[in-house]
Amino acid sequence: MSEKKKTQGALSTTIIVLLLVFVILLGGVMGGTMAWLLDASNQVVNTFTYGDINITLTETETSLDGDLSPNTNTYEMVPGSTIIKDPLVTVIRGSEDHWLFVKMEKSGGANDNFDEYLSYQMADGWNALNGVPGVYYQIVTRDDTADQTFRVIKDDTVTVLSTVTKEMINALDKDASGNELAVKLYPQLAITAYAVQYTATSDAQEAWVLTSGAVVTTPPAPNPGTVTVTTAAELKSAIANAGTEPRTINMAAGTYDVGDFDVLAGKNITLNGTSGTIIEGQMKLYSNLTIDGITFNCGGQTPLTAYTGITVRNCIFNDPYMYAVEIAAKPDSNTEVNFTGNTVNAGTTSGKGTFGGLELEGAVHGCRNLTITGSGNTLNDGGLAKAAVMYYCGCGLVEDSTIVWNTDVTPVHGA
């Protein structure tokens, strides 16, 4: 026990968490009116008691979803409508004087922006904690006669913004090409309640530190699950700052000259392009990326070299040096390579009279333990009379016995 706690006596602390998940689903269009469903699931109600502080965090069950579970609420909504959401903190009578905190954590949305879809205000009595965005507090004095209740959200309502569109809804569970996202982007609001004995400190920020163990500083910028970029510099930054958690990078139309750019290991990235999204330069990939809907103006270069698995779909490759994608992967266990729905166009600087889709590099790097899946790809020689090879195995160091070819065209094996 620290000297501070020794001099102040036992520190009473209570923490309670409520997770409200707003899941917006596209319903349909009838009579010209567009309707959505919002699903708030897995309401969590627990009580944790330390010393003489007792609090609960609860929410009313609506039972509109037809089930008997107290943990699932379903609402029909339209843009501009309001939804009853009534998280309530209850301080049990006899609890000591304490600091009461709530932390509001917003996430989700197509641009990882909850505020583009939903809004709310804090109920009266809550004060914003300086230096910690999303944390609010008030002082609760002891009452031995009755429980005390504190509303969290003003008027117990969350508003669906009137600016929400069908396209915004679609972007929550589909990528730019209409494929289902593995990780949905539904807006979420997590609420955590904390209480710490008032006699431990008379300063709100210091009380927050005692309660959560967090240093009160301006927090670093979050690492959102989805970002939109418009320049090469923004693209490189979004890739460099990604961690092991999934990150989707939506690339606006424009030309991104990345030069010679390495994507380091340990990342989980999906790059989504749209009509007019162009990448120039060469990318060496040490993480397993998914690349969808992007045009590569290769200029006689190999635009993508993968040292691990990779998924490339619905992309266009103009004038690559021999092959659009070079695989130089030697994983210890089986790794997936997917090359689907792409178009490769030969150009005047495509090398050695040969061009193609995907190559296993054997002469220098060697490859092993790969399952290669490919279909629906197109090769165009542009009237340049260049030999077209969709899948090429530069055998050399390639361990053929460890390669599984699930392709619509038999690969060509070379020396």
C-alpha cells in the first residue's frame, strides 16, 4: 500500500460497465419511406462493491425484438427519429461521499465516426473532466435514507441524425465493391461508471487517476478501424500507424505515388479503392493485405511484391514489368494467396515480351507452403504480341510439393 493510501485510510472504489451497441441495419423502402433497424444488444448490469460504496448501472428492457432476453433491445428508426436509451447509475443508500464518474466511449461508423449517425447530450449535473475526453463526473454525498439515481443521457434519448443516407448505411457492412466486411462498422456506445471515495482526494483529476489508474493527459489520436485517405502521404501514414487490429483504408479517387514503399510485418489492412483510385510506384508487402478495386499504373515495374500471403481482387494493372504480383513468400505454415477478378494490360515497357498476372519467385527468394486461388482474371496484350501467362512458377527454389494451385488456369512452370 502506498504512503498516500496509508495516510488517507482505505480507499473505496467501484467500477461498473454498461455496453450499448447500436447496430444499424438497412430495412427496406416502402411507399417512398426508408426505414432502418437499430439493435442495442448485450446490456450488462453488474454490481461491484468495495468498502462502503455501492453502485449499479442499469437500462430498461424494451422487449420490442420479440425475445425474452433482458440483454437485447431492438428499435425501428428513421433518420431524424429519437430512441429511448435510459442508462441509470444508482448509488445505494449509505454509500460514503464519493466522486462519481461515467466514461462515454463512441466507436463505429463507416469512417469510424459515431457522430455521423447518432447524437446525444449528457444529463444535467455531469461535468466534463478536463484533459480526458468522454469522461464526466459529479460529487455524491452520503444519504442514509434512500438510494440516489443519476441519469446519464439527457432526456434518455439518442437521436438518429436526419443526414443519415442509404449509402452511409451500406458502408457499415460492405466495402466499396459491395463485398461483406468481416468486421462490421456498426456504431457503438460503451458506458462505464466509476466511483472513488471522496476523502481520498478533493481534486477531480486526481480522483480519476485513483479510480482508473490512467494518467490525466491529452490522449493520443485513436487508431480507428476505418479511415479515408486522399493523398499518398495520408495513405502511407494510415498504413504505418496501423497495428495488429483490422484496419480498413478507403482511398478516394486520385493518383497516389507511393514511390518504393514497404508495408512492415504485423499489420492487418484492407485497401479499398473506388473508380479513379490509382497507385503508382512499388510496394513490398511483409503483412498479409487485402487490396480491392485499385488501378496500378505500373510504368514497367512490378507494383506488388508479397513476402507473405495476399488477396488482390477487382484491380487493374497497366503496363507491369512481366507480372502484376510477385510472390516471394516462404511461410512456415500454409499461407493463402488470392488473385481474383483482376485485369492485366500489357504496355510498351512490359519486359521480355512476356506479361501476366501472378508469379512465384523461385530464382532468388524461393516459395513454399502456399495455397494459391485464382479465377476470373483477364490478360490483354494491347496488340503488342506479348506472350500472356496468368500464373507462372519460376521453379528454381520453389518447393513445388508445398504449393497448392486452386486456379482456373494451369500455371506455367519455368526453369
